[in-house]
Amino acid sequence: MNATVENAAAGRSHRKGGQALTVARWMSRNVITINQADPVSLAFELLLTNDIRHLPVLSRTKLVGIITDRDLHEAVIPSDPGHTHRSMYHTVKNIKAKEIMTPNPITIGPDSPVDQAAQIFFDRRIDCLPVKDKKGKLVGILTSTDILKAFLELREILGGIQRIDVVMDAKEYDDVLKLLKSQKVSVVSTGITPYSDLKRTVFSFRIKDANLKKLRSLLRGKGYSVLPEN
């Protein structure tokens, strides 16, 4: 028997900027695997003792399939209801992992956006993605539970964000930014869109920790045009 635990080191726990939204941020890095020639009984043991639902199957170091708890459930349900418990045990004992695995599973890279993974889960009706690096090495595993954790974390991050749109000349950007910061406002990001007056631009500040009504009033008092203008 050749069950292994791979310590997937690719990706850091904390990323900067957009990288925080990649698969690497939420995938599990300690991947428990099984060899394709190992018996299904070992797969049972690994899933139960490690409290997991997905087991990547390797041929040496190459990912060739995946076994889920559903695969195991189907493996122990006899097609012939007349089978005894003893005959079921012998059947399972003699089955190899490769006989019940899903071959050639869909995979994803650690630097892929986490929303891309969520879309794959939805489109393909799966709830697990093995993660492989550019060299094809298994470096992690992402499950639907990890996607839910990502959603909850992002909701918490984005929950307090508001937006204020200021119409101004690009030269005024630094002054407005300083004014926002003087009010202890955290500027998360800034976007720009064209304005009807081609000499000016709409700067959209995504901000946190702000009294939006007070901030609009302050900016207008300084002579800035803040949308909505009424």
C-alpha cells in the first residue's frame, strides 16, 4: 500500500492585491492521496480517519483520477440484493482504487481566479478541483466548502464599502485624495469614467469607514462636483 501525504507548498497564505482572489488563497495544501493500485478499503480508511470527502488518485506522482465519498458509497452497494455482508466485504477488499475512481479529473491552477473555480463547480456540477502547478504537480485541492469560505470572507471584506463619485480634472485627484484621508476615510480603489464635459472625468472612489452624507457635503463645500448632483 502506498498512501501518501503531499505537502503542497505552492502559493502563500497571504497574497497582495488581486492575488488574494486566487485559488491558492483558499485551497488546502496538505493533500492526502492514494495510489491507483491500492485497495478500496484503504480509501475508506483515509476518508474516515482524515474526515475528508475527496481523494486524489496517483500513478507514481501523476494525478490520474479522484475518488469521492459517493464513489465509495456506490462501490459497497451490491447490484445483486442477495449479496451477503461477507461477500460485499470480499468484493470491496479486492477492488482497486483505479476501478472506482473518476479518471482524468478537471483541474485548476493555483493562480486562477477563485470565481473561475466557482464557475467550473456550477457548470460541471462538481464540488472538488485538484490544483496543479505549471509543471503538472499536484499542489492542493479546492472544494465547494472552500468556495463558501471565500465567499464569506469576501463578503466581510466588501460589506462596508461605499462609493462616492467626484467630477473633476485629473490634476485635482491628489488634492481630493488628501481630503478623503484627512477625514480618516480608507480608500479601497479608484475608477474613472468619461463625463459629458470632456475636460473633466468622473472619479469613483470606493471607500470604507465614511459618513457618505457628510463627505459629499464637505467636498461640495470645497467646490467639487459630487454625483448625484441633486
